[in-house]
Amino acid sequence: MGSDTSKALCRVLATFANQCAAEAFDPKDGTPGFGWAIANTVAEAKRQAIGNCRDTAGPDRQDACVVPDKGFACDGAK
């Protein structure tokens, strides 16, 4: 998923233990909306990721942000 340009920009921004991480994006090609989050629960990580996506999506695309089916994970006891 993602363009070659976006893949080239990938890097580790954070690590986590006993927490959940989620990503959200605008699925329309060529749109800037993307966000991620780490939180204590999957629901909170998804909520924050959607909020972060909306912050970058622009006013016309904020409601398009989604967490994909495999766009979240928890480790440890979560």
C-alpha cells in the first residue's frame, strides 16, 4: 500500500509495549490525510488516529479518514 515516494519516507517514529497502535488515512488517491496513534486501548488508538488524519486531510476530506481492517494492533495484555 502507498506510493514508492511515501514508502521511501517510512521510518520508525515510536515504539510501544503493552499498548495499542492504529493508523488512519483518506483512501482517495492523491489526498494528504494520514494519522497514527499509540494509546492504552485499541478504541482510543483508533480515535486518536482518526483525529490526527483529520488534522492533515483538509476541510473537504476530514470525514473520509478511516482505520483500515488491519490498521491497528495491540501487544502485551491489551
